[in-house]
Amino acid sequence: MAPRVDALFFFLIALSLFFGLLIAFLIVYFAVKYRRRPGYERGVSIDASIALEIFWTAVPFGITMVLFFWGASIFLDQTQPPVGAIDIAVVGRQWMWKLQHPEGQREIDELHVPVGRPVKLTMTSEDVIHSFFVPEFRMKMDVVPGRYTTAWFEATKEGEYPIRCSQYCGAQHSGMLGRVIAMTPADYQQWLGGGATGVSAAQAGQNLFQRLGCATCHKSEGGSQGPSLAGLFGKTVKLQDGKSAVADEGYIRESILDPQAKIVAGFQPVMPTFKGLVSEEGILQLIAYIKSLSQQERTAAK
Amino acid sequence: MNSAVPAAPDAFEVRAHQFEDVEQQHHASWLGMWVFLATEVMFFGGMFAAYAFYRVGFPNAFAAASNRLDVTLGAINTAVLISSSFTMALAVHGGETGRNKAAIRYLLLTMLLGAVFLGVKFYEYHEKFVEHLVPGPAFRFEGPHAHPAEIFFSLYFAMTGLHALHMIIGIGLLTWMALKARRKRFSPIYYTPIELTGLYWHFVDLIWIFLFPLLYLVGRHL
Amino acid sequence: MNGAPQVHYLNVDYGIRSWLFTTDHKRIAWLYLLSVTLFFFFGGFFATLIRLELMTPQGDLVQAETYNKFFTMHGVTMVFFFLIPSIPAVLGNFLVPMMVGARDLAFPRLNLASWYIFILGGLFTLASAAAGGVDTGWTFYTPYSSIYSNSHVALTVVGVFVTGFSSILTGLNFVVTIHKMRAPGLTWFRLPLFIWAIYATSIIFILGTPVIAITLLLVGLERVFNLGFFDPARGGDPVLFQHLFWFYSHPAVYIMVLPAMGVESELVTAFARRRVFGYSFVAFSSLAIAVIGFLVWGHHMFVAGQSVHAGLIFSLLSFLVAIPSAIKVFNWTATLHRGSISYDAPMLYALGFIGLFTIGGLTGLFLASIGVDVHVHDTYFVIAHFHYIMVGGSVMAYLGGIHFWWPKMTGRTYPEPVARVAALIVFLGFNLTFFPQFVLGYLGMPRRYHAYPPEFQALNVMSSAGASILAVGYVLPLIYLIWSLRYGRVAGRNPWGARGLEWQTPSPPPTHNFDVTPRVVAEAYAYDKEPEETYEFGSPSRA
């Protein structure tokens, strides 16, 4: 994505240079050519030309529309993570970044990734708004408490790339730094194996699922107090009031913290809230677990 | 200058120095009041926008919280305010026709109705305090909707509080108009202050007419 | 040249009471001039501290918490207490009645009340600074401002809240005056373009300011009464704050630039001695900017978690709002063609304005291009962009206007050679300060950073060096303008040979501006006619 951003950026520079120099030249040229001197005390008031006005309205309009479509096309791709991206959970807080790989590796202020594979970040904040910015990837997305934001990138070269918080978040805002460390796929696999806790994010989520008692009501075979979660992720769910919702990350987080907000059709509003009982990282692990149930179902169905 | 209308005894004294004539002054004052009301629309509008945003986000919570408000008292207050707009219009009419005594009478009536409104409001606030529905550390709301309900009540107090403040200012303006009427200031030539005060009072009434259903009648069935 | 009149608005009455209880719009303009100048240097003081700290990569001058207060106080002071009032409340108050041929604004006492409200708001903010300051950034984003900050947020938002009413009342006064008190013959399309600009600005004052008032009120209430309105843990939405905040604060930047564009039109026409090219296009473009300006606030939130659709719509509209500004730039440039151009200080400021505003506007296109904004949002690129518009644009226009109308306001001329040198110093110092910041932003230096990676030091040092030059450029006018009050050459009625009703009065004008209400019989900027041919002053009708 970065080269595309740069292409538009440098086109804008060229455009600005052109118009900037044009105006500067005209100003200087006119100011000298038509300077006041004895015998030339007053200017000549020319009538306005509608044609000229239309011209220099239409040309900027045309140019700005080109810029709009170009920028929009880049943005649409910036906001659509490719399929098969590695799912990294990110939690920001004053003044550090906490990240977790699907395989379970946790990192603080560092993110190891393999070169050549897209990486999708699902992010939230524990306190104030922060922003996850990797200048060299031309990638930035705010990290907001109370909801998820997503972003993605793909490292094309090995190396270390600074992460800088770019939404003012208090005293150590300029100290909230990190690094993305891009490695060859082989090195990455090695690194994954090395820091083992042995427990993947989905497994950690499953442990939480048991420990917090979710399994009591959400039985996989269905027919219990709460809807079955097998195969849920990504599906459209029918709600009690007739509306429907897509069961994405945000939906699951809301169901855990504010269960009364959306009641699934055919079920009673009896789920208690787990606010204060599970951390943001824990919720992301539960989401990883619930996602894995969909994958299991798909593999089982094959 | 309108030469068809005979000049009132103190018409000259009535014109402020920056205006060419009384007519220009009247037009300017009238436009000024409407522009001011436009700013008030935007002022309350910000809170209506926030209300709309949260209500769409938490329809059930808002319904549950709204049910804790006293509809009867709200309806009484609505009737009181509408009546006060009627008496206000009569007061303006009194000023317009030079009947200053009538103007005073209706102004006092309007003030009385306004005071009734505020009294009922104060009573309601007190009730909410006793029921622990004032947002803050003492807030208590049973059931799953506690947090959005607190937001509802934040909006309730902010919006009705701001409205009540405007009512208090309005009563102050009415007092001032009553004093002017006592000095026989109003005539068919010059009744601008009471006319504009009327505009302000009607506007404050209108805000309540929006507030009442949005706050008191969420999810209620007849 | 005719000398100063015997009795004029400055000497008609002496003593502090005659100033503090005045209802004369011209004296009120001076009250504002003094106040905003104080606030300008107060805000500039914080800017100096910021640039000093940023000379080195480490945060070694002050602690992080203190630095965060510096940039907050700089922003709050400059935005709310200098840029927003400056041209409207100083030049607008002084000129609007005179330009429309009236004796005063529609509501003179309200005008004085506006100034007192402004001062009251300023006192709250100064009190907050004295008590230790606020560290939320001038944008007060929640939940940092509503819950986490340990600084004097409530006191500061009260200050900004109160000052907002000053703007609202000033806008109200201007709208009514322009609608109802124009002299006979002064139709809308004969009005000076400064009046069109002030009118468009006043629309924004009236419709936009109440929204920030209520938004800041909610933040203040949340802090004081622990409400949880923007607290995600209690169901609140921090991004709602951003929508409410930017709904005003984007149009606010047009409050800051439209009057400057109005001044620009006046300066270009006066110092090229010809009619502005494309008068009606320039007039309508002011209105277009005001209207479209209300529709683009989401471009501050492209990466805030806003929906993709909303982002695209705001990007499109943000491009549209650039077009009227481009139209103005082309028309001003065309006005130079076949003009008779002098290089007096006001014109130097005006020419500099066109160049710097153009750069600022072009870099706005970068930010409207949503795919590029993702990279440069919240970096020094944005800081450079808005300083080009607000400082390279608005402040230059303000200084140009002050110089242009100084003879009218004071009856004295300022020393021209020094003034020209100062204008050049400002232009050079400004560019050296802010151009490197475009590069810094592209390279990835975020905003509001107390310490930064060492590779950014060279550009930061350049920027700080420029700032010191810019400071000299601002202090010079302060000195020689004050000097001119006593020692400046006495100006006549119309030292620049300009057109416009304000130049038909003595310098300084009498309290009531016109002995006789003029009747306008020509278009604006009729440089092809003599000034006397453009107005008729009949027999006195009213005192």
C-alpha cells in the first residue's frame, strides 16, 4: 500500500509545485510589470470575464475530483484487510502497546511479523484514545476505548519499523513507541516456536470460556439458555426486535460487556454482564476462540 | 420616515442614535431577536443531536429510564407552558394597542404560570434526587440498563436544566417588561421590547414541546 | 493635506470611564485590539517555549506534563482568544458601520457587552493558566479530557464557553447591521468585499459557536459532576465528542480565514488601484465557503473509527470547499493585471498572503485525499498546513489590515521603510519556521511530541531558528506602531487614495462617523472615477 500512498503524495507535490510556482510567478511578474510609476498612477479596471471564471472553477473541480477518486481507491484498499491475514490483537494503554499473536505469543511494544503476508490488527484501548502509526508502512488507525478498530499492513522487506502513537494521550504520549520487526517466514516460524507458552490465543480463550462459566449457558449442541456459538462468527444474527446484526468482533465484545444491548430472537435477556471480570485482552482471546469454532465447524463439515 | 402615522409624543426620544428612524430600529431589533433565536436553536440542537445519537444506540435503556419520569407532572407542565404562551400573546397585544394596564396583568399571569412550571420542575428534581436517579456516584438503576440510563438522566438534567435556566431569564425579562408597562412605555408606535420578549418566551415554550415527548414519552403506550 | 480634525472619536472624551463604558464601535475596536494583542503575545510566549524544547530530541527543557500544557495553552489562546476575534472584532468593529455608511452598529451596548464577555472568558483561561494550566490539547478529546487529565479542564472550558458568547453577539450585531443599516444606494452588490466576508463569517459565528458551547459544557459537567457522558465504561461514546467538537471547530477555521480574505480583497484593490476582478464571484465564494464549511467536519476523523462511507463523503466535500478559495486566489491575482501596484507594507502583506495561503490551501488537498491523510494525519504535516493558513494567511492579512487602516484609526502614518522590512522578516521567518514541518510530517513525526527521534533534529532546529526570526518580525510592528501614535506623520483623510466610505471621513473620524448619511451612487472600488463622484452627501437629515 505504501508505494500507492507515495505515488499520490508525490503527484500532489508536483501539482502544488505547479500551481504554487504559477501563482508566485504571476504575482511577481504583475507586481513588477504594473508597478506604480509617474504617469501610471491608476490601474485599468477590466470587466470580469465569465468565461475565465468558469475556466478556473472547472479546472480545479476536475483536478479535485481526480484526487478524490484516487485517494478514495487507496483508502478502500487500506480499510479492507486481505483474506488470510494474520490476526493480531492489539490493546493500547497509557503508555504501551500490548499485542498477541493467534498462536499465543504476547509482545509488548514489539510486533514480529513475517515478510510477504498481510497482518490484520484488531485494536482497542484500555483507557484514552491512542493511535497506532507505522510511518514506513503509511498506516495509521486510532485505538478507541469501548470499541474495536481495524487496520492492516504487509511488510515487503525485512527490517525494523518504528511504531509511534499519534493521538495525544497524556504525559508520555511521545514515549509510547514500539517496533514492527519483519522477518523471513522461516525466521518467523522459529521465533513463534521459541517464545512458547504453548497456549494459542484461541486456547486461552477457551480456558476463559470455561473459567468464566460461559459454557453453562452456551452449549455447543444448542437448546440451552444462550445461543450456540459454534459457527456463529461472521454470520448475521436475528435479534428480538426484528433487526439483525453481523456477529463480528464488535458484536461479541458488546455481548460480553453489555448483553442487554442486543438480544437474539427466541432467547431471554438473562445473560449477566462480564464488565470488570474480563480484560480487553481476555475478550480478544474469547473472540479468537469463538472464531476457531467456525473454522472447526467448517473443517468438520468437509 | 413614515409620515402617514402621526408621531407619538415621545417618538423622537424612542429612537436610538444609530438608527435613521423608528422603523429601521424596529426592523433591526426584530431581525436581531430572530438571529438570536437561531443561535438558541443551535445551542439546544447540539444536545438534541447527542440525545438522538444515544437513543438510537440504546433504545431499550432509554425507554426504561424514560418510564421513571412522572408523565402526569410533565403533562401538567406542558399545559402550563402552553397557557403561558397564550397569556404572553395577550400581553403583547396589550402593549401593541397601548393598553399598558392589560399588558401588566397578562405579564404577571405569564410570570405566575412560569413560576408554577419551575415549581413543578423543582419538585420533580427533588423526587429524582430521592430516588437516586441523579447521575454521579449516587446513581442507582436496577436492571441491565444502568449505564445508558445514567446517560439518559444526564441528558434529562442537562436539557431540562438549560431550559429552566432560560425560563428564569425569561421571567426576569417579563419583570422588566412589566416595569416598562407600568411607566406606560408601550404604544402602537413602539412596543418592540414586549414583542421581542414574546418571541423569546414562545421559543422557550417551543423547546419544551420538543423536550416533553423526547424525554417523557419514550416507549410509552396509551 | 488636511490635518487631523479638532474633535474626533479619540479625544472627544478622556478618562478610563469614557473607554470602559463607551458604546462607540471604534473605541470598542481599540479595546479588542489591546486585548487580542496581549493574548497574541501570551500565546506566542508558549510557542517560544515549544520551539525551544524542540531544538533537541530529548525532552530536556521541561517535563512532559509541562510541555503538554505549553502546546495546549498555545492552541487555546491563539485559536479562541486571538485568531477568532482578531479581524472581526478589531477591524470588523471599526469598519463595518463606516463601510455601510452608518453611525454605529445596530446594537452598540451589546457590542460593549461582547467585549466584557470576551474579557471574562479570557480571565477564566488566564486563571486556569495561573493555577497550573491544562494539558488536553486545544481539542479536548475525551475520555482524556473528561476523565483522565489531572489539569484544570473545567476552568478552561468555562473560559472558552464564555468567550463563545462574545463571538455570537458580535456575529448577530454584524448580520443585523449589514441587513438593515446600509446607506441609501448601497445595494448588496455595491458592498465592499470585506463586508461580504464579515457577513459570511457572522453566519458561522451564529450557527456554529453554540454547538461548541454545548459540547464544552457537557465536558465540564462530566468532569464536575462525574457524569460518564463520554465514558465508554458507562455507555458513553468518545467519538461522539469528536463529531460535536469538529462540527463547530471546522467552520471555526473559516471564521479565522474568511475575514482575512475580506481584508485581502480590500488591500489588493487599494494598492493595485483597480476594481477587484470577478467581484460577484469573490462575494459568492465567501458564502459558499461558509455553507460548505459546515459539511466537512469529518475530515478530522478519517482514522478515528468513523465509517468508510462517511469518510468518503467528507473527503469529497472537503475537496469541494477548496474550490471557492481557489477562485478567490485566481481573482486576486487577476486584479494585479493592469493594476498600478505600489509596494507599501500593506501590499507586501497582501502579496505574501496570496502565496502563503495558496501553499496552505494546496496542502489541504493532501489532507482531503483520504488515502494520503491516513499517513499524514496527526503529524507535523497538519501543523504546517494550518499554520500556513492561519499565520501565513490570517495573521499576515490582519497585520496588512492594521497597517492599511492605521491612518484612519489613529490619524497618523507609521514609518513605511521599517514596516516594509518587518513584513519581509515576517515572510522569511514564517517560511523557515513552517516549511520544514511539512517534511517532518511526511517522515512520520507525530504532533504533540515532547521528545522525538534524533533523525528529526535538523529540521526541528531549522524550524526553531525560523521562529526566532518570525518573533522579531512581530515585535517590530508593536514598537513602531506605538511610536507612530506620537511621532508618526499626520495622515489626511485618504492617504492611500482608496475608494470606500470609510475613506470619506476625517482621520480619525468623529464619533458619529458621518455628519450626513451618504448616498452611494457607484460600484465598489470605482477607481475609474474620482472618490467624490462615487458618493453624494446631501443636506443633513438627522444628527
